[in-house]
Amino acid sequence: MKKILFISPTLGNGGAERVMTYLLNYFASIEQFEVFLLLVRNKGNDYLPSLINKVKVVRLGMDDRRIRFCIFPLLKSIREINPNICFVGHVQLNILIAPFIKFLPHKIKFVSRETSVLSVRYGRQSCKRFFYWLFYRNYDKVIAQSDDMREDLIAKWFVSTDKCVKINNPIDIGYVVMNSQKEVPVSFWSRDTFNLLAIGRLDHQKGYDILLSRLAEQEEMNFRLVILGKGSLHEHLQQQIQHLGLSKKVLLGGYSYIPFAYLKQADALILSSRFEGFPNVLLEANALGKPVLANNCMGGINEIIIPGVNGYVTDFLSSKNFTSAFQKLRAEKFDEGTIIKITKERYSIDYIMPQYENIITSLL
């Protein structure tokens, strides 16, 4: 039996962690694999109950330390578990572990899964570029979620073409549909309004400040927006909502572990991010037949959205472009069945997971 070790700071609160959950359950269901999850922190692990019993969870319990100060306990645990495959899927852990790969047992094959377009996240930070150039070659495979991400890793971060493989994110459509049936009354919405939902951390990356500025310009549009998420910009965004006169149109709804019931009730999803990897929330909205209006940023957005079929992509920095796309989104009669069908065909677990299995078995 072959051992696969997955490493993550937490298992909750984000799309990367949800994909990690899918991977853990998929490989644990295959008889030839013994699957371990090494968790750095005890807190923030909302997705743990979703794991099947065959996944063996190892906790470091280092909630009070920053990620970079956890490296030596991490390396010790990797040695003790002594897996055949070590799978790392967190942007900070990926580069933190990379310099030490050569000092670990040679039988261990290391796989990194990147979660964003690095040149957008880190800009011109030469120190990080140097580290990626020097150490990222230590990984046996680097998985990119989108064409943008793969091209960026190869051209700007010196990852060799033979090591860098694109695999889109998967979506467990059955899980999304099942959990969308829960009762979540949203009194802020009504039948007479265009009911919108945004989901994600309240931070700079998600671009809610831009979104609020654009929505304030839509004076004649009868809409209501609920933003699900928590983060450091909560107070700042609340002040912006009040300053722009949007208190009756925009609500910060807090964090929801399972947002699918909100998605089911919404008319559409809005994604305003400045950059993304391959946003799961778009797949989740489409899995429920909901269209999306997304900012035209680097990531996999233009691979997911088919204009007029499952949503629109536009430049949120342009008032004119946003208003035009927003009005199209409101006026378009999207076919929910078509949206669900193309999502299942392109991104279902049954289609995506065998691609991960092929990578793992090729390394073994």
C-alpha cells in the first residue's frame, strides 16, 4: 500500500481547502492508498466532518505560530510518516517546504498545487522570485489550476514545462445540490429585487471596494447584494457602504460554512476579485444553475465563463463596462439546465479527479 500525505495549514474557510477535501476523500477511497492529512492548526477546520473515516488526520496544533515558524515540526512529521507522495497545496507552504525537499528521504515524491497567479500576488518582489527560481525545481510536479497560472509559473517563476501540469478545480455537484436544500431565510432579499450574492474573505484580493463603487453608480437598478465572508476589512467596507448610501442595498452577511443555500436563493453571483486561481465559487454557482458576473482578472475566470451562457466577464474598474455587463446580466434569461450541464461536463469530480490520479500514479 502506498502512502499519500496531504499538508495544509487548515481544512476550512476557502476554495483551496475544499479542493483538498475532495482530493483526500477521493484517494482514501482507493484501496491501494493510505491517506494522511497533516494539519498545522487546530482552529478553522470546518471541513473536517466532510472527510471519510479512512483519512488519518495528524495535527501539529501550532495555532499561535506563523506558518514560517512551523517548518521544522512539519519536516519532522514528514519524516515520521514517510509517505511515497507528499502533496502540498498552500501558497506559503509550497515555497516554505521547497528548499528542504532535497534533505528528505529520496523515495518521497513532492507535488505542489498552486492556488493563485503568483506574479499578480507577489508583483516584483525579487526575493520571492529568487526563491522560486532556486527551489521550486525541487518539486517533482507543480499543478496549475488554469492556463494563466501555468503560463505565469513557466514564464515568470522558472518552473520547467515538463513539471508544470494544468488541472482545473473539481466540483462535487451532488454535495453542492444536497447542501443547497437547507432553509436559510434571507429577509434582505425580496421577490421584487434583483438578488445578488458575493462570497469570499473581506480582504484586498476580493475587490469589494471596487464592487461597491460600481454598484453605487447603478441608481436606477433595483438590486440587493449580500456579501458572505469575514476578514480584516469588515469595518472599512461597512463604512464604505454607509458613505456611498448603499445601506439599504448591500448587506455584510458574515461567514457561512456552507453558502450553497444562499446561492440557491440568489439570482446571480458577483465575483469582484483582483486576482484568482480557479475560483471554486464560480463553479458552485454554476452547479446550481446560477449565472455569474466576474471581474476580468488573471486566473481561470475566462476559462469558466461563456458569455451569455453562464454569465459575463467585464472590467470592474471601468464604470461604462461594468454598467453594460450588469444590465445584460439583469436582462438575460439564462437557462439553468444548460449552465448545470456544461458545469458537470467540464468540472465534475468524475472528470477532474482521474487527472490527479494519473499524476500520482505516474510518480509512483
